[in-house]
Amino acid sequence: MRLTIFWERMAEHFGAVYAESFARDHVMSELGGRTVYGALEAGWEAKDVWRAVCAAVDVPADNR
């Protein structure tokens, strides 16, 4: 998954403004105690980060 698609999905689910806030501030156990930005900076693949977000906030299956 390209980062552009990842960010599009984040914006679709959370809204553009909250997606940024969530990615910056929400520490997730699914990402090893990192934020979305932290995981991406640590080298996690965007698809794996998206899967973790989906699991953490129950993104509907049709939006995954």
C-alpha cells in the first residue's frame, strides 16, 4: 500500500483533520506502543499500520 492511499483511507474513516490528530497523538498497542507516525518512521509498512488501525478502531470490513 502506498502512503497516499493510506492517508486517503485515514481521511475517509476519521475525517481529514481528526486523521492527522489521531496519527500524531494516539498511542496504539497494536503498533508496539507507537503512534501511526511513530510506526511509519520506524519503518513499518503502511499496509501493516492500516491493519493495526482497523483492528484498534473497528473500521468496517468494507472500508478495510
